[in-house]
Amino acid sequence: MIYLPFDVYPLLRPFLFLFDPEDAHKLALFCLKWGVIPTRKVHKDSVLRTTFCGIDFDHPIGLGAGFDKQAEIIKSIFQLGFSFAEVGGVTPKPQPGNPRPRMFRLKESKALINRFNLNNPGFDVFQRRLQAWHKKKTGEKNRPVLGVNIAKGDNCTDDAEAYILGMKKLAPYVQFVTLNVSCPNEQCARRLEGHDQLKELLHRVKEAHNALGIKPLLFIKISPDQTEQQAKDVAEVALSSGIDGLIVANGTASRPASMTNPVAKERGGLSGKPLFEMSTKLLGTLYQLTEGKIPLIGCGGVFTGADAYKKIRAGATLVQIYTGMIFEGSAIVSSVTKELAALLKRDGFSCVNDAVGADFRKG
């Protein structure tokens, strides 16, 4: 990885944006894989330290699922300075996904729409790649925190069995497993967010999880398109099931009225800036509904340190970036952590944990 004292991405972005968004993403992944994308070193400050589910992090900024769908650039992700990363989503069998075009860029809104429908190489390929990564890192004192996002995929007749199989195959090589029950491009997965379906799913998955020799943390990732009752259902099931945390939130199937670009009418999940307010509002709602008893990861529309700080004050202990990487480049980790540290100090917090849920705490 080449380190530079300045950010060259603003110079490269106009060139990359000449390409189809999916092709541009593949080019970026190729460059990352071979270490030719320069970046600045991440800002270090003790105020950024946080603890999540018993794991200590130097800072709370991680890479969200969907950026590395193939688990091909894990080493490069951590070289960019992310404190944790989530690869996938991955399904039991390989899936080609929907026909192209299936990714759309809205530059003026700093947003993406995708309808990939979980194109991925399947559990077996992921297992080999995660195993290779794990083998290299075995014995390291400060091993990077890696997670995998699992989805049930097309043509799965038994919802829970797909997640259980993935967990068994991949759990030995990661620190956390995320059950993706909210892919906006897979209607069969969206149904799993209902109270009874989610309760039954988590009951069966938790039984299998408890039987594992190596037990990674278990999260679920939910949709931002929740009604008040649906949010209450998620909170109730999360509290009663014994899962370790919630990721709030996935892409949205909705479209803000302010988005007038005709591209906004394309089908698929919307991510980026327009997702920030609704995902942060849901984050705060779930923090209050669970009374802070379920650790939360904030995801959706994070581009700046101020964005990350709002997620933290709404209840998140960790924060994920995805679309921000595409619009701001690899130096986003450095800029976000630097601004976040300044905001935490301004408001008198000694570390991230002290600020979690501050908007809803009394006194």
C-alpha cells in the first residue's frame, strides 16, 4: 500500500466516474487488491477508543458489507485504516445476481442504487478465502476484527438452515457473523423481519450458535424501512433472543421526495447521504426501545466525522462506512476519525463509549 501525505482521490474521482458504477467499483477493487491506491494514515487519539461486546477498538470506524462482496481484499481493507470490516453478503450457493445494469450513481445526492441481488461466489469459496486470511493472522496479538454477512439466497426453502450452514462453515475464521434479514433486493429475505418469523429464525440459529466450539458474535442487520410497530418487534425479539448486536441499517427501498434525478426511479436499494436521517432516527429509536441493552452498529450515509458523531450520540458504539468510500475515497477513514476526535473532545467525552446514546440519556 502506498502512503501519501495528501489525498489524491479528488483527482482520480472524475476519471472513475466516467465508467459504469459497477466497472468503476471493480477497478477500485483491483487497485486495492494490488496495493496501488494511496492513502493517508489514520488519525490516532485515545478519545477514539471504544469497547464493543468485549472487544477493544482504537477507533469506531469500520467498512460495511457490500464493498468486498467476494472476500478478495481483506488485507487491503485493514491497510486503509478501518478498525473492523464486514465482507459479503454471501449465500449458500454462488449467485450471479441480477442482469446489468444493476448499480446506479447519483452524484448530486452522493448516493447509490443497486439491485445486485447478492452476487457472490458462495459459502465454499468464502470459507477458503477466510481460512487463508485467518491462518495468516493466527497468533497475532492485535488481530484485525473481521466479520461476514450471511444471506439466505435465492431458492432457499428453509430460511434458518441457510444461515446455520453459513455460520458453521465460516464462524471459525471471523469475530462476528451478521444475519442479513433485510436485503432490499431480495423480497424473500425482507419477510424475515416480521416478529414471528424473526423470533423463530433467531431461536434456531442461536441453538446452532450455542453448539459451536468457536462462537463469533452474532448480529442481525435490519432495514431502515421500519414502521413503529416493526421497530418494537425487532427490539423485543433482539432482547429475548440473546443476540449480541444490531446493525442499523441496510439500504432503503424508499426514495426521498428531494431526489428528482430520473435515475432515482431505478429499482434497488438506496445507500448514501439520503439514507442518513432515516437510518439515524431508527438507530435512536432502537437504542431507546432496548434501553441501551443491545449494542448497536450505525450504518447509512456516513461521510464525515460529524455524521459518525451523530450516529454515536443516537446509540451506536461502532459506525460503518460503505458509499462514503466510493464518493470520498480511501482517505475517508483519516478525515472521519480526525473530525470525530475533535467533536468528542469539544463536548467533554473521554472516549467513544461515554458518548454512546448521549442524545437520549438523562442528566
